[in-house]
Amino acid sequence: MLGSLVQKNDTKILLVVLDGVGGLPVNGQTELEKANTPNLDRLTKVSATGLHIPVDYGITPGSGPGHLGIFGYDPLEYSIGRGILEALGLGLEVKDTDIAIRGNYATVRYEDGKAVVVDRRAGRIPTQENERITAKIQEAVKEIDGVKVIIKAGMEHRTAILLRFPEPLAPGSDEINDTDPQKVGSQPLQAKGENPEAQKVAQVVNKFVERVAEVLKDEPKANYLLLRGFSRKPDIPTMEEAFGLKACCVAVYPMYKGLASLVGMELIEFEGSSLKDEIEALKKVWNSYDFFFMHVKKTDSYGEDGNYEGKVSVIEEFDRFLPELLELKPDVVAITGDHSTPSVLKGHSWHPVPLLIHSPYVLGNTSDRFTERECLKGEIGIIPAKKIMNLLLANSLRLSKFGA
Amino acid sequence: MLGSLVQKNDTKILLVVLDGVGGLPVNGQTELEKANTPNLDRLTKVSATGLHIPVDYGITPGSGPGHLGIFGYDPLEYSIGRGILEALGLGLEVKDTDIAIRGNYATVRYEDGKAVVVDRRAGRIPTQENERITAKIQEAVKEIDGVKVIIKAGMEHRTAILLRFPEPLAPGSDEINDTDPQKVGSQPLQAKGENPEAQKVAQVVNKFVERVAEVLKDEPKANYLLLRGFSRKPDIPTMEEAFGLKACCVAVYPMYKGLASLVGMELIEFEGSSLKDEIEALKKVWNSYDFFFMHVKKTDSYGEDGNYEGKVSVIEEFDRFLPELLELKPDVVAITGDHSTPSVLKGHSWHPVPLLIHSPYVLGNTSDRFTERECLKGEIGIIPAKKIMNLLLANSLRLSKFGA
């Protein structure tokens, strides 16, 4: 529905995602409540506040659906396969003609010439070992039947593989079963396609697996590659198409850059990885875009580690840099997370995420601080993440009237 | 969507339904506000709070949709026919091969051998009279064309009838018009099926009505039976299938047991009907289930009677027993109603119903009391009843992450 209402102007929208910022109380206070955040407090008092639900009540989102939602896309409508996310996370550029796959190095033994899985993760080989083996495969297997092979090492036993076909792929051509049998003592599964298009892809996959097994046959541990999460680049309209926004992304970690690039954001390259570096990068390109997605990763990392104090300190660090961000004078500022990552849960959670929107067109004066409980008092209420973009466009006067 | 995310563990979830607990102010205070509830207050302060909407804004639910919603089923997707509800309410076990019907004893006179309705409720005969007549019918009409007839007396002129067919019934086989013409002076209608399967059922129905009229021909008042609400047992996935929960029901009234059994809950048999009896029953089976539905009826009964003080006293009685319930140490406790029954309305209403969820993973400290107005301040917000189950599963860590 937004499509026909979208109008352009020269406003600038800044969306800051503090990854996993929502939390739960420890000794009565959440990480946001514990943090000393004078600048955020000041901004909150003159902003619209509320919370968003990333996917649905009670649903804990992965990073893919978490970000799609706050970018304005329904995470139930657009799904990002595991292979795609893995490839993006390792910094691979995924094209429309690619099948992306998550690979796990494994140990097999051979019985009557047939592989039987002994260890599904090859004893979690060191990442360096993975890099050596992956380079060896890439060197030996560059192409199969005209399909280009791109393989990149991840952490420990993990890799991402792209099979780059010469022609566009049909929808459903990634409907292929995992070859990982999920059980030690079983044979790896043959890749099979659910439909004729996928069957063609599966043939290439099976040849690839054979070639890799041949290359690795003398490796003591990682002598096989199990494949999972076959997926194509999702067919998502760009932010320019959907919202009329020329958008860019300032992020450090490859996965978030990858997610941003899926919706057509341009990736801003910069040196360093600190908050200061990100803000400097923003400043440099401030005149060139309408929409700026700035990603802060460490709130989530500390939450995942169960490091409450660490998460508090990242929030405080962000608070110190907030005035510099505001000096850019964005017309609309939104601050939120892609999901909650409470330290007490050491992982993502389902809890609604605090959200703040500042523009000249808000009520304000409803919440004293940017916390889970204070944001409950705000004018936004508890909304689905995918509706945040409606509010950002409205607050930048980029939506025309609906109906006469 | 929940289906694929459900995972099992050994947590225990307790859902207490205070039937019709929501209310409206009398002298400024609702029943919940008036009640002295120190234990509930204490629990509320450390719980997530909010309100739920049973079906939709402004919609007053019957007991069927009210309960289906809080059991996690969309009450607009799964409907429970009037005949089924009547049968369940009278404690009949409904099978897949049954057509359930609500029957009303009526008075007819005969003109040229044709029945004409004189009183659609047979002067609201006493229940005892109903029981005598019903027994007489059951004795005389045990079967029609191989279809077993089960008839049970309700209050005054009401009965429930099950026609138990030898084979499974096709969907739509209950699409049969009411035989009640709704008007005095009219002839009772013939039962007609909307489709071939329903037509076969209608033939049996018409024979049944004739046989009953024959049996009752000398009764002074109740000499006819009008039929309404033809319905089959709805095809609802069990709670085990939908949510991976082994669920049981502790309730006194047949209708609520029947609703619970429709979603696959096991019914716990116990002596007595007091709150204390229900709690003792819960204790005995505490080790055998994952999910416990405890139903408290009297809040609704007093509301329906317009007895404000009575409803207040039931809430206070529940409060006194709450500590005993909490001693069971459920991992997740939810307390709510299936709908509101304000004493001032003397009936069910559309008002959102207070909801409390306690688990280790809530913010808490948002509402001081379990009342309509205090729950508005809570972290749950105002949610559709069917989403409560999402939250119960999330809070018991029974949902895996959505998307990578």
C-alpha cells in the first residue's frame, strides 16, 4: 500500500540499530535501565517512543528476519535462506544466478567405497586449517559443467559455497534437501531436487561433492563436505523501489552489510570498526543519500556472551557519541534494535524492542528514558517491526494522503 | 507458523481461567479493583501484564470462541457449532461420527394432521419434567436406520441429541437448516440437507422427529421437539499436535471439560467442586503433564446474575488459594479470563480481559494490581487472545529461533 503514497523530498532519515539492545532485568534493572545515558535520555523526552515486535508475539528472530522487519519488509513474506545468510556473513556478494549453500567439513570413513559419516564437524578443525583446505578446494574445483564454484572459509568447520550459474535461475530451483544426514554412522544423502529445475541444480551439487571428496581424500579429519540450506537470493524490492529512498549502510560486520545490500542499500566502505569510525563514515557521505542505516554490533555480542556489564558499557559508549550523530541534523532519527538479546538469556529473544523516533512531528514528553519500561508509555505503542518504515516515511513527510 | 518452531522440554505451564473475570466499574471500581487480593497483587508486580481481546474489537464471545482463543486457536478459523456446545455442556462425549443437535421441547397442535407450533418452549417445562420425557424418548427411540440416538435432558425445555452414524461423516454433512420455524402459528420445518451427504443425514433427522412426535403425542405441553444448530465435532489439531504440549484440564462444569477435550486435553476426574478440590486435583497429576488448564466458573456465574459483590468474593477466594497454586512451582503461570462478564451488563461482554504471565523472563514492575486499568500499563499490551499461547511457549523456552 505504501508504494502509491510514496513521494520524494530532500529529507534525511537516520536509522540506528543497536543490535539486540532489548534486555531483561538483573537485580531489577535491564541493561538499558542500568546504563548512564544522559544524551539518550534527553533525546527520548522529545521523541515518540514505543516498542516493536520483530516477527510476531513470542517469536525469537534470527538476524535476517530481525533486520528485514525494521527495513520495512514483512519477514514472513521474505525469507532469507541459511545458505544466503552464511554467504553474506562471510562477505560474499550474492548474485541472482547463485545458489548459496552452507557447508560443514566432516569426517567420513569408506565402507565398500561408500562414505559413512564419523564426525559431522570434522572435530571442529581450527579456522586456519579450514582456510588451507578451502583454498585447496577452490584451486582444484573452479567450475562444474559451466557453473562457477566460489567457496569461502568460515569459522572452524564452516564454509559458504556459491554455485554461480550462467543463466537466471527459476523460482524453486533451490528446493534441494540437505546432504547432511544429521546422524553419525549414516551415509551422506544425495542432493535431490523437488522439481525439474532443482534437479538440474542437484546434479551439479552431487558432482561438486564428489570432486571435493576426491580433493580431500587424504585429509586426516576434514575429508568430506556436508551441505545445508540451499537457497537463492530472495526477490525483494529495493528500498528505492519500495520507499523511494536512496539508502546506504554503515556497518562493520559482513552479515549486516549483506542484509542491507539485499534491499539495495549501498555499502559505505571505511577504515576501522569503532563507533567513531562509523560516524566519520556517515559524515563523509551525508550529502549523498536519503536514508542511513547505521549498525552497532557489540550490544548483541555482549548479550550473547551473557556479559551484562559489557552490554551496559556499549550502550553508554553509544550515548557519548549520540551528540555527534545529532549534529548531522537528520530530519528523522530512529533508534532501536533488530531484536532483544537479554544477557540473562545469552541469546536472541522474543521480547519487544524499545524504539525511539525523533522528528519535528511527534508528541514527545511521554517517556523519561530509552528503556523497555519507559518506552511502554510512549505514543507509538507496541507495533510490528515492519510498520516502523511507515512512521519514518510519515515523519519525513514522504507519504502523501491516502484517499480523497 | 508456530508448528515448525515448537520444541519440547520439561517445563510446566499453568493457565488459570477465571471465567468472565473482566468487569466494569460500580461506584468507580470494577470487581477486580474492589476485591482485596494481596497475593494476586504480589504476583502481578513481578509478572508481565496486559489485556487480551478474545475475538475482535467490540465482539462479545460465547464460551466456545472465548476458550479456543486462549488455548491458542483462532476462534474465527475454528468454530464450534451450537449442537456440539450443547452436547458438551451436558457432559456428552462427542465422537467424529456424531451429528450434534440442540433440541427444544415445544407445544404443537395438529391441523389436518399437520403440526402447528403453539409454544416454542413448551411453557418452559420444569427440568424434572424434561428429564422424565427425555428418558421416555431415549427408551423408545434407540436407533434409526442403523444410526444410534443419544438424547440428554438439559435445563427446562432444552436437550442435546447426538446422532451417531456407523461411518465417518463427510465435511458439510451437518449443513442442515433448523427445524424451529421461529414463529408461533407456523409448521415446524422439514430438515433439508445443503448437499447430498447432508441430505442423507436430514432423512434420519426427519424420521427421528416423527418418532419423537409419536412418543410425545399424549403429553399435555411438551408434545414436540424442535431442532437447531446441527453440527459436527470441529476438526481441530490437538495441543500436542499444534504446540507439542501434553495438556490436561481441571474443571467442574461439563462445557469447559468438553471444550478442553476438543483440543485434546485429558480431563482430570476428581471429587467435589470447590477451588480447593480443583487445586488438590492439580497437585495429584502435576508430574504427568506439561500444560494445566484450571477453570474457575463462579466469577462468570455471579457476573451473569449481576451480583457484583458475589463476583468480588469469588476473586477474593481465588486470591486466598493462589499461594497453594504457586507452591507447585510452575515455570510459567498465566492468569486471565475467557472474556469479560461485567455485573452491570449481566452477561458476557467485548471488553479486553486482564492477563498476567509470570516466568523468569519478564520485565515486571509495571502494574501494581491485576485489574483492567493496571494491566493497561504492562509489557504485553493489548493482544489477540490467540497470541497468548505464543507467549506461554516463548516464556517456557519451547520455541526455537525463526530464521537464521
